Amino acid sequence: MKIGVYNPQNGNLVADSVTGISFGNIRRGQHGDSSVLLKPAITTENNFTEMKLFLQNNGGLSASQFGHFASDTFFSGVSNDNYLSDHFILATGVSGVEYTGVSGLDINIVNGIPTDFVWLDVEVGASEVGATSTINYRFVFEYN
């Protein structure tokens, strides 16, 4: 599997097969200037049967909220003011799609292919201090 990063304004592919993303600099108590837009894709897998996305590490930002939204159709204007109102609950022990600690974000699979674009956002808590580069999201999936 690979993850592509897309431009949230026009849906164009920015980077293919990334291993990291950046929310940029965000002031305490505020959201980032723009959401991050991802889309998982098949590489060598034959047929995805299930996929979920979890927030595995919040980088110590325990007073922050990590927003998410998924749709099989790209559209612009996704922001914390509208679609990014659902938030991840930290899931440190994720080991697979059967993980029951928290629900995670279901990624739609059609004919064995993940179809959802995933928008991510963070609102840094007003009481947070410092910086972090250890935020970790984890895609877990089953395929055959």
C-alpha cells in the first residue's frame, strides 16, 4: 500500500508514496491553515477487504483535537468549520482492523480498492507548550 498526498484546494496529486505529512506551524488554540489530504492506494496487494485509520500517537499534545473526514469524492472547502468535526481518540495499542479499543476511521473499499480521500486537521490546545514531530497515524488493513 502507498499513501498519496493531494492538494486540498484542487485535488491534484502533490506527492506519491509518502511516509510523513506536515501540518505546518499552528498557534495554540487554533487550527492549521489548511487540512492535509491523503488517499491510500494499492501497490502489490491483490484485494483489500477492510481498512481503518487510527491516531496512534498524539506527540504529547493531550489537549489537542485531531479532526478527520473521509469521502469517496474529492471536493474543495473541507475545513474545521464544516466537515472536520469528528475527532480521533488516541489508539496506542492498534494491532489490526479488529482492534476494539476505539473505532478509528473506516476507509471505504470498492472492488478491493480503497476509494476514500481522507482529510486530516489538528487544533492545538490553548494550553499546549512546545512542539512535536512524533504524531503518528496508522492505516491498518486486511487484504488477500
